[in-house]
Amino acid sequence: MVQGNMARIGKLVFLLYVIMTSAAKVTFKMAGIVSTDENGRTFEEVVKRANQDLPENLEFEALYIKMDANPIRSALNLCSEVISKGVHTVVVSKPENSDNSPPISVSYTCGFYSIPVIGISARDSSFSDMTVHKTFLRTVPPYFHQADVWLKMLQYFEWNQVVFIHSMDIEGRMILNRFQSNSDEISIEKVIKYPSGSKDYTSYLQQLDSLQSRVILLSAMQEDADQIFQDAEALNLTGEGYAWIVSEQALNSSYVPEGTLGLKLAHGTNEKDHLQDCVSLVVQTVKTLVNGTLKEITGTPSSCKTTSSTWRAGNTIQKALLNAKLQKGKTGQIAFDSSGDRLNPEYYFQNVQWKNGRKSVEKIGFYGDPKIINNALEIYESKIVWPGKKTTKPSGINISTELKIVTLESVPFVYTRKMTESDSCNWDKNERLCPLVNETTGIKEDYCCWGYCIDMLIQIADMVNFTYSIHLGSSGEFGSYKKVNNTGEKKWNGVIAELISKEADMIVAPLTINPERAGHIDFSKPFKYQGLTILVKKTATESKLDSFLQPFEDTLWILVALSVHVVALVLYLLDRFSPFGRFKLAKNNDTEEDALNLSSAMWFAWGVLLNSGIGEGTPRSFSARVLGMVWAGFAMIIVASYTANLAAFLVLDRPEASITGIDDARLRNPNEDFKYATVRNSAVEMYFKRQVELSTMYRQMEPRNYKTADEAIRDIGSMKLQAFIWDSSRLEYEAGQNCELITVGDLFGRSGLGVGLQKKSPWTSKISMAILKLHEKGNMEDLDNKWILEGRNDCPEKDTTPATLGLTNMASVFLMVAGGIIVGIILIVIEIAYKRHRGLKDKELELARNAADRWRGNIEKRKLLRETWQYIKLMKDREERAEETKRL
């Protein structure tokens, strides 16, 4: 009984497990739209084998139909035989025996219902547009991705300049854009666009012969390539010296010339391998989804009659496939970029050869992703047959040994003089003809050029073995990169524009190497290193009449003068009220004149300060003498300081520059009274423009900049311009020729002068090597001595010896003495006049005193006489009374 119950319980548990697992099982349906029934059966077999390694909650079902070349019928078949079965993912190939029927209708229809589609043969560029083909991925790269491999091939062969020929359709534009976006080191000399389906391409190909590049990249369909190759051969453009690199489609042309290089996608036509890789990728992706967020698949479209186009599960599957990666597939590693295109494809390099009178396409190497393959690029050069049946690689450049040289007048590097009708250039003195075409009138004028750069050019031409013709730049400027006619487009002007437009092959002039120019032209190694400096006119400091007062400020002079009088007053008061002062002791020891009065105290204070010696009238009291010693110490310090500063002001009063260098406040904080400038459209102007800390100076200079350095230097001499900023080599030369000019401050903005060449010019390395050899041999030093250092005037060196004082320096002292003499004479005249005035008064007083004395004497005499008469009278009266008495 118990055993029977246990058996029944076991059956129930098993039934529940079966029900639960069957309810949770996910069935994923894949459809293959293939070229043949054989490939369809292969697709079903691959899916069947994949089910053997799946978990029990997941299984795959497969069905297939054949691809119809008619896009309408293929769309109808898709709806009736695929979508109606609730398919979750579609793998699509191409119709049998047809390479020109891309699965556009399948992509559009599945994209509308959000059903993921994986293409295994469609390589048209239009499928890379995810806005149109929303759910389309592909295990083959588009044709325009060949541009990436072309670039690797060009780098391998060290070709840096090409001619690009492409059709005007979307395929041509896409491959050109892909090439240009990645070709940092490869320049395109010419882009030739042709219309597809033309019967004659001669007019497009004729210009190849006049171009410098001999490496031709061709993107063309097979039908167009047939005609292009025939026309190119008729124009002798496929022979020795040329190198043709063509697209996969063009390589299949029956007229492809011998020596042509091309590519072939590895596994590109193996439909079975691609089907197997698609199944493996989908199985791997769906297993991850089912074990993660996608527990069940619902809402699968089952009819093309519904208008609902949003299948959320389909979008989830498509995004997962886009980010998936199959490491080891039959066709290599499979991954997709953001456009759904195959990443990491492998290509074979192929070379067209003729063997036994028949065309043969030989494999000469391969290319793969370097992240996956160690030897990502390998080319067997020994197997290559080049155009003209050559076994050595062509240079890729049609190098002309007749070069057009453009230069500009810039002393001492290039001197010019206009030729007369009977005149000619002196070749023995290294003068060379350099005509100038007037930019306004178009009239050609003959000039002779010579100088540092011309001597250097002559030596380089002999070393590198080329001939040349020189002309002067018509604009007279090196050039700048500016907007044209207030548009957003920027272009170079000046001689750099001539180089870019190939009107000239080389610029031989003092051309500064800077980043702006290096982005558009090539430079040789520097033939001279220099920096920027500032040229000013020497200014001698004028000796003013009060120059002896310059050591001290006005405030200090006032305080010194005030101190003298204050100290004199205090000395007088201390000695006046001290019990031991001269004033108190004058009654006992000295006369009143020896006492320290206010005048004597003033004389004492000035005498101590000027160290003129002190006579009588010194302080007597201890308190006054202490103050006198302190005042003597003060006077010593003041006099010593004055003497030292006076020596600095007078002895070192030499001609000097008005500014100290680039950091001078008059440059950093400009005003209208101080004008400075450089040359417009020059490297110096560019330097100030790109330096943020110098932006204020750039804005100040911009409206004042000169067309040439010669004009600015003339204005420096006439003081119309206070400072000129330019190349140190030129300004040092000018300062050596004219002693009134001087360069100031340290060098800044250091750079080099180089020869300018066209971008990717074949002459760049040769010219650079020649310049380096000239440096090694000391030839450049000889040129410096000949053109820059020789012929200098013997200008006095600045601050090498102390300056000798002259009358201009000491005139104020002599004037002070003369002023003292004049003041003394005036004072003596005043004293004499005063004395005379006092003498007259004294005489009058003396006369009055004498008159008074005489008057007083007369009165005394009269008084005495009166008294005498009175006495005599009295005596007479007494005698008479005595006689009368006697008589009585």
C-alpha cells in the first residue's frame, strides 16, 4: 500500500516537472533566405546541430526559402513563407547566379516589423545607414571599407601622395570619405570624379600625366573599370612608373592592366561558412538573453497585414546581436560596428600578372586586424610584378628636377634690385634673376636677387642635383590663414598660397617654422635658429639743471631742509636756557658776541650737514652738544647716501633703450603715446595671436602692423614708431648697421627658419639632409659671417666701461656756483647800500649829537658865566657892604 502511494506521488512530481519545463521552454525560430537549396539544407543542419548543446528551456527551429532576384517577389515570399511562421531572426544571402540584387526589400520589410536581419553577401554602402535599414547587420564589410586596407598598403610601400578616382554615385563618395577621414599621413593630390556608365573617360584621365603622383586609387564597378582601363592604356597611363590600386569590383575587369594591385575579401563568397557563423552568433546571443532578461518571446509578428511595427523583443534581440562577438568563427572573428557592418575582416592582397599570354591574379599577401592576428599585414614583394613588367617598386612620384622657387625681399637674407634694359645679374657674385609680376597690373618686372638665402640655394641645388627658376612673391607677404570674403572658408594668402596651389615648388626665404604653417606645408630642417626681439631707437637721458637733486625725492629734500632749521632752533634754545650755556657764562667768561645766538646755531647746523667746518659759536651746554652729535650722525648718513646715489645718476647716465623687453609695462599696458607693431600676415603676428597672455598686445598692434619690415625699421629711425617686434636675426643685423638702433630684452618665441615645400613633397627629406650637411661643414656659419655679422659698424658696447662725466652732467653744479656768486654780489651790493644808508644816519646823528653837545656846552658856559657874574656881583656887594660898614 505504501509502495503504491509512493509510486503515484513520483508520477505526479514527474508530470508537474514536465508541465513546468514545457511551459517555460523558449522556441526561437530562424529563417534563411539563401541562394540554393543545398545552402538551405546546410542552414537547417547547422541549426539542428546547435540544438544538441542547448539547455532544455531553449530550442531553435529553422526554415529556409530561396532568394528571388525580383525584389517584389522576394518581399511577397518573405511575408507569406517567413513572417507568417513567426520567425524571430532572418539570415539573408543573394540570388543564385546574381551579384547585383541586394536584399533591400527583405531589409525594409523586416526593419518595419523590427525583425533582426543578418546579411551574408550584401556589401553595398547603403546598408550602413541605420536610419533606413534599422535592423540590418552583415557578416561582410561594405565595399567602402577597402579604404582602410588601401591606407595600410600605402604606408607599407611608403607612398604618401595619391590620385583618387571614383564614381559620382554613393559608393564612390563613401569610399572617398572613408579614405579622407583616416588619411592623416597620406595626401590626395587630385580627386577625379567620373559619371558611371560613360563610354569615354579620356577627358577625365588626361590630367593624370601632368600630376606629380603616380599612385592611382580607383573605385569602380566592373563595367566602368573595363572602359577606364582601356582609355588609360591608350593614354600610356598604365606603364612603367605608375602604380594602380583598385577596388574588388574593378579587379574583376577583363582589361585590368598588368601590375595592378587589388584586394579580395577572405571567405567573401563562401555562403556555407557565413551561414554557420550566423547560426553560432545567434545561438550564443539568444542563450545569453534567455538566461538573463528575455524569459519569453511574445508579440512576434506573424503577418504583413498588420500595421503595428514595434516588436520590443525584436529590438532587444537586434541590440544584443549588434553588441555580440563570435571569437572563432569559420570566417574569423565576427563583431559589428555601430552601423551593423562587419569588423575585423580579412583580405588577400592580389597582383594582376600575365602568364603564358593569359591574365592571372596572384595572391601576394594578406591583411587582418592587428588586435587578432600577430602579423596583421604581410606582403611578399618578391612575387609582385609592377607595371611595365618591372620587379622593383615604383617611387610613386613623378619627380621634376626643374623647381620653381619663390622668395621675398628680406635683408640680409634676400636683397633685390630692379634691372635696367642694359643690365644683367652678376652670376659671379651669386646674383640670380627673380622676376616680379605686379599683383595689380600683371606687368612682369625683372629683378636680381642675392643674399644669404640665395647663396644657400645655390649650394643645396648643387648637392641635391636640381635646377631652378626664382621669382618674387607678387603679394610681398609670407601669408596668413584667414577667412575669404567674410565667409566661413579659410584660405592662405601670400607665398604660402603659391606653394599650396602648386604655383611654386619651394619657398627659399627667412620663413619661420610654426604650427599653423606646418599643418598645410612641409618644412625642411631649420637652416637658422632664432627668436623674437624688439628694436628701438637709442635714447640719451637729458641732463636737467636740477640733476644734482635727482638722488633724493622732493619730499626728502624738504624734510632735510626743515630738519636743519628745527635742529638749529632747538640747539639755540637748549644753550639759551642751560645754566652752562654760553649765554649764561657770557657775563663771567665771554663777551656778549661769543654767546650762541640763533644765527650761530643756524650756521652750526648747516656747517655740520655740509661738512664745511665750524668756527665760533658752537654749543657749550652738554644737552646741546648731545643733540649736535646726533645731528652729525644724521648728516653723515644723508651725505653718504646722497653721494652714492649721485654717482649712480651721473656716472651711469648713458644712452639706453626706452623699454626693457617683452614684459615692459609700456607694452603690456599700452597707451597712445607709445606705439609698437610687427609685420602683418607674418609668423610673428600669428605668434601673438595664439598666445593668450599676449592678446592685449596683439589687439594693440593689429591696426598698426606694417606690410614689410623695411617700412617699420624706417619709422623706428624717425621715431614715428617706438618699438618694432620681429625676427632676432634681422633686427640684430639692423642694430649692427645703425648705431642709433638697439635690440632690447631677452629673446622670446624661439623658432627656426626653414625652407617651405609642398605637403608630402619628395624633396623634403633631400633638402633637409643637404641643410644638415651644410651645418656639419660649417657652411651655414660662413653665411652668417658673410651676410649678418660682417660689415657691422663699431658701435660702442653698452655698459662695458664707466661713462666719463661731461659738462652736460655737471652743468647744474656749475650753475649752482654761479648762482652763489651772483647771490653774493647781490648781497654785497645790498650790504653796501645798507651801510651807506646807515652811515648817513650815523653822520646825521653825530652832527645832531655834536650840535647838542655844543648847545649843551654853550648853555653850561652861559650858566657858568651867569654864576660867575652873580658871584662877582655878590663879592662886590659884600665889599661894598664891608666898606660901608667900615665907613660906618
